[in-house]
Amino acid sequence: MTLQEIFEKAEIETRSYSGRGMYGAQCLAVAVDDLGALFSAVVESIRSKGPEAHDVVSKAFQGMKTDQLGRGLIVYFPSIPWE
């Protein structure tokens, strides 16, 4: 199970993104208006998936970064390539 699959099962739209210092490399990202809503959806998704999903999310969120997108926010994970 990948973080992208966890997001997609939680009906969170994923996209590719090249953040600061990535020099054009693409990684997994999600655009959000509300960071709390993202975390809530992920928690609900992993609750039913078990320990494997918890480990995937825990490791990924330790390395997450954010950028402003006008009124929204993009959350991206430089260590996770876009699939």
C-alpha cells in the first residue's frame, strides 16, 4: 500500500509537484483548502487499513512540506515519487 493509494481511497485528489529545491523532480502532492480536513480524511482512511497504512502515513508525514497556492495550500512529499 502506498500513500497515493491511501489518499485516493480517502477520495483525496493527488497530483504531481516539484517543490522548492527539487530541481524539476516530481513528487506526490495534494492541494487543500483546509489542512485539518486532509488529516481527518487520512486518519479515517488508515483506521480501516490497519498497521501497514499507519506506518506508510507516519513515515511520509515526517517528511512532508507545504507551499502556498493563492488561497490554498499544497502539501507535498519530496521522498515519494509521483506514480
